[in-house]
Amino acid sequence: MDNYIYLHLKDHIKREAGQDIYLDDITELSCSPDVRDKLTKLVILQEKGVGIITLSVVEVIELIRQFIPEIPIISTGESKITIHIHEKDEYSGKGFAGLIRAFITSLLLFIGSGIAIMYFHEDVNMHKVHDAIYTAVTGQEATGSYWISIPYSIGLGLGIALFFGLLPDKNKNNKPDPLEIGIHKYKNQINSYLSAKGGSKQKKP
Amino acid sequence: MKTFLLVIVGLSGGALVGAGMFAFFIALGVIERVIDISRTEAYRGMYKIAILLGSLLSTLIYMFRFGVRANKGWLLLIGLPMGIFVGMIASALTEVLNVIPFLSIRIGITKWAYLLIIAIILGKVLGSILYWGLLKIQ
């Protein structure tokens, strides 16, 4: 086995406060077994409070150099890693407080979406279109009957559920739905902004 | 001469509106999403024709007001897909697709993200029913 250390630095990790961060947490390593023994216990960050810390791969390499001076290190991953340390359960929404927040937000979205869809229908003059369709299909003048409106409204809800993958489907083949992708995209934006801005520097141990 | 000019204007306007409308829908990703859910990408040629025919037919009906004398029951069959399509468009707009991740992360309720969607669904359905049922605008 060639005597190099291959260091694949991850893009970002998220950890709860109260743990030390080890080299294994922030990289994938490929090296010979005796080197690996020395490196797995390497503490990158002592347990601190919450915060967002950016480490460059060079800082990590310098840390490794203090213990392993001669073996060449090759970086194969990211050039910076964003380490996000947060309070336990800060983002999961667990507990009573999370439930209350979820309830209030749901209420906001419930009423807001209702009003928004009413505005939308009025804006595009959908009433006129529905009347035209009614006349085209039945040949009679539209009298405000509900034959289009009710299935349309039900279909509206179905369409949103369909879009977000809420309808049960045994053949979903586990593809992510647009909401998961949206959350992922948003988190990536946050992380790339943070790593471009450069979080607080790590103090040398 | 005047009719010729009118024809040109009509044709160009139609071409632009048609292309623009469906570039918009494709950019939203609604059509793609529907194809994905139904797992029928092989039929995309047929879907192009379906979209084309549907747009043409509805334009003609709307402009020239012709129609048939069919049973009211057919409206149920037509109304449901109408709603489904509009619902999907309403979800694909940025206002929904970016707001929910933003809200659930900022307020710290990622566990309940799908509850927010259900709230939106109920709100929109109720809003739509109210709009059609109680607020008739002349």
C-alpha cells in the first residue's frame, strides 16, 4: 500500500453541542492502519458552546502534521468545511414549544393560502372561464351551479398533494419530492454563504 | 391588405404567447413532475401532442363559443383535472416552494414541514370553495 494519507474533507457537518469533534467526523481518510490508529483519536475541536466554525483543509493538515510529520497528505475533498454546532434539538421541532410553533405557523399558512387562492381566481377572472366551459359542455347558460366548481376545488387540493408526494403510492421508488429538494437547496445556500464568509477561526490546541 | 396585417399580428401573437406560456410551465417543473410521478417518460411524445391539442381546443372553444349539449356529469370529469393541474402550478411557484423550507428552518420546525403543506392544502381548498360558493362576482 502506498504511504500517503488521502484526506477527503466533507462539505459541512452539523453536531449537537457538548461533543468533541474528531478528525473522523470531518473527513474520510485513506491511510495505512498504523497511521489510522494515531489519527482516529485526533481532536479537532474541543467541546465549546454553539456556533458555526469554518476550517480550511490547510488548518486540518497542519493539525495532522503535529502528530505525523513525514507522510505526504493529499487532499481529495472540499477545501473548507463548515461545522455547525447547535443546541440539542434546536431545529427538530420536538417538544411542546415546537408543537405550538408548528400550530401557529400552520394557522398562518391555512388562512393565508385560502386568501391567496381567492385573489388568484379573481385576478385571472377564472369565473368567466368556468362559465365558458359550462356553456361549451352543456349548451346552457351558466347559473352559478357547482358542477365545475366543486370538483375543481377538490382537484386543487389533490394537485398540491400530488406535487408534494403526499398521496400513498407503493411504487414511489423513494425519489425525493420537491419539498425535500427545496429544503436541501436552502441549507446548501446557507452553508456556501457561511463558508465563503468564513466563520470564526479555530484556536490552536 | 388590412386583413393580411391582422393575420400576421394574430399568428405572431399566438406563437409568442403559446411558447411563453409553456416555457413558463416547463420552468416551473410541473409537467416534469407529473411525468415523474406517473413514471411514463416513454410517452413524452404523446404528452407533447396532448398539450398541443388541449391548448388549441380550449382556445377555439373560448374564442368561438362553440360547444355540445352534454350531460352535466361530464363537468365533474373535467373539473377534477382542472383543479389538479392548477393545484400543481400553485405549488410549484416560488412563493410556496421556497417559503416552506425557509419557514420550517427559520422557525425551527423541520419535523412538521409536511403539516405546513397540509395546512396549505386545506386553506386553498376551503378558499376555493368559498370563492365559488359565496362570493359570486358579476
